[in-house]
Amino acid sequence: MDKLRKIATMLTLFAMVLTFAAPAMAQMQGTPMGSPTMMPGQMHGGMAMPVEQSNKDMMAALMDTKDTSMAASIMKTAGLDRIMRTEGMDTLFVASDMALKAESPDTLNRMRENLKDRQMATEFVKGHMVSGMITPDKMTDGEKLTMMNGMTMEVRKTDGRMMVDDANIVKAIKTKNGIIYVMDRIPSSIMTLVEQQGMSSMSDMPSSR
């Protein structure tokens, strides 16, 4: 009888372990090995944005992300690594490859040429960055973000979307030294900087953005 009781007790404990372990096992089975870790970034007002996790710095994370290869190339030319602070966290806003491909080849060529000028390159990179890491849960509708070059971008939340100026944020990547936001177009504030620096083929025309 004692043996039967021991067996029954062991079976009961085993069943309890399976009950508690099943949800975790199901979650692991649904996540491919090596895929980026996704964490929710709850925004004020009930909006949520998934945040990818990278164990690399901003430059390396940009280069590893398939839809930011053009932004990575531009930021590398502009000297992002040189401008990044050695300590602390920052926030970087970049346009996706699709957004940059929508610009004229002349604009992209001018951009790469002008970024060879160190002062212009520094101003360009700082126009894409905010000092300190601002996660989605810290952003509020109507908030003005002050970039490192003194220009501002406005946070907007509308129809379930998170925007800066007139650009939708389509992805957020948290890295070792900050967070990257990928946008579906060049926001108006950054486009103003591009035009001021003579990088746009439309520099001499009024902006329609």
C-alpha cells in the first residue's frame, strides 16, 4: 500500500508540473530559436508597440536590420559612431529603406556627398537623435521631442498609430546604447534639415510636406 501511495503521489506531482509548464512550453515552441526578443512597449493612452531587443549597439543593430540597410550606410558615412556618447543612452530616428527609395536618386547622391563634410554630417546625425533613451511608454500625444541639433519633432497618436510629425513609426529596436525608431517616411522636421543643407533636389522649392 505504501508503494501505491508513493506512486500516486508522484503521478499527482508530475501532473501539476505539466500543468504549470505547458503555457511556457507553448510560448517557447511559438518563438523560433535565434529570433529577436519582442517586448511590449505600452504607450500612454492604451496604445502598444512591440519593441525588438538587440544585444548590439545602434550602428551594428542598424546594419543587421534588413529594412534599414540604407539608413545604416548613410549614418555610417555621417559618423554615427563618432557622435554617439561613450556612456549613456540615446534615441535615434531613421527612415526605412522603402522610405529612402521613394526619394529621388539625386537627393540621395547629394546627401552622401554632403555628408563628407564633418560639420554638416554632425548636424545631420544630431537632427535624427534625442539625448537619452525614450521608450514608447514614455511618449505622450502632442509631446515635442527636442533633437540634439535643437530642432523639434512632435509625437502623434492617431487611429492606433504612433507618429512623429507626419511619419509613422513602424518598428522600435532597443539596443545596448539606446533605442532606434524606424519610420515609413522622412518626417517633415528632418526633411527641413535635409533641404537646409542643400541635400534635396527640391531645396530651392517650397516644401509640400
